[in-house]
Amino acid sequence: MRKRKEKEQRENAVVVEVPESVERDGPVGTLARGLSVLDALAGAPQPLGLAEVAGLTGLEQSTTLRLLRALEESRFVIRSVESKKYCLSPKALRPLPLLHPLEQLRREIATPLRDLALRIDKTVLLALYVGHERMVIDIAQGNNTINAYYDTWLTGPLHGTAAGKAYLASIDGKRRHALLGPDPLQRYTEATFADHATLETDLALSEQRGYVLAREESRPGIGALAANVRTWRGNAVGCVVATGHARDFNEAAVEKIGLEVKQAADLILVQAPSLLAAAQFCGN
């Protein structure tokens, strides 16, 4: 009798569908809007007024004001009393303590990166692996290098960039295939390796040389070379990358640049005592 009653209640129950607008107004939507406000302030060259923030985010001014006030209360945003404009706070601009392992690592590798950049006259950076993503710790430039701009988060294709291919070289073929998906791989230029077989051949050659090469594989005119930074146990936690004009990465120059980059990557472990702590923080 009881089971029959429960069955009737389920059959007679009214299903209420939640409108999309209600879902968007929930906490997830609010968080996304707040992050968009932070992105707008982070990308601006100077403090912004309320209307400017609203215009950049596409939000109503009343909504923008509520978000700015919440961010101000949580100390992520500062409002100037004189100009009434908003900017990111020190907490948002530099969230890590100055003695955090990542900050320590950045200071420790600054001189080695600068010396390498001057020796090979290329833009040089150190990236750590965060999962299968690549995060730039610091960057240095030679005297005549291209004025390359790098975000902290390298988002170029794994199979078309030096840092991406260095990461792929550090994992096994099964994981590489799972990350990249089935053939054909996305082609960015005529030089992009668009199938697993060709890519695997290139990575096998890279293993022999000790560094990977990406020449115009994601962007025309750009060449790059990278060597993995390894711990005492041999696992890769990041890579040293040298970038420049593709014409500077001809066969004659690649061997010399590759040797310099590989030696620099091998030395990072002894030059940067914070490397292991920083890599552990990143999940490696």
C-alpha cells in the first residue's frame, strides 16, 4: 500500500523547469561577472571609471557597481577618493607572498636567463608545467631579439610550439594521443605536424638531441627551441625556451642554440634552489 502511494505521488509530481535567466543569476553567474570586471581592470593601462568598466564588460552599470563594491570590500579592487576610478589592489596584482617559492624561483633564474639570452641573442624564458599547461616564470631578451610578448599562461598549441612540444616529449605516447585527439591534428601553418606519426618521429629525434624545435609551426616567421628542466629523478617540471626569427633557426644555428639551451636547462636545478618547491606547488 505504501509503495503504491509513493508511485502515485511520483507520477503526479509537477516538474518545474528553471528558466535560463535564473540559472545565470546564480552564484556561478555572479562569479563570472566579477572575474570579467577583474579582467577589464587588469587589461587597462590606467584606472577606470564605473561607465568604462561597464562598457568593457557589457554589464549594466548597476550590476557593475555592485560587483565593484564587493571586490572593494574583499580588497581585490581599490577606488580612488579623488578620481572616483577603480584599479586592482596589491592583493590582486601580486597575490603571492614575496617569499613564495614561485617568486623565489623567478629571482633565482633571472641572471641565468639573462646571460643565456645575451649569449644566443634570443628571447629566453623559463616555463613550469601546471598539469598539461605551461606557465611563464620569467623572461629575458638579448640585444637584437624580437620584441615578443608573452602572457604568463602560454596557450599556443601543444603540437605547434616549442614549450608545448617539450611538454609532449616529457610524457608517454598514450597520454600525448589522449591530449591531442585523433588525426588529423589542427594545422596552423604549412609547417604544422598534422598527424601523430609525423609528430612522433619529430619527438623521437628531439629525444636524441635533448631539445625540441618548432619552426613556423604555429606562427609564420617565428622559430623556437626548448629543453626540459628535470629534477634529480629525471621527471620534467618545466622547460627553457629560446624564441626568435625563424630564419635564425637554420640547420647551422640550431645545433649551437640547442646545446646552449640544453645546458642552461640542466643547470637550472643547481642554480635555483626553489625549483623543486615551486614545481611541487604547481602539481609536479
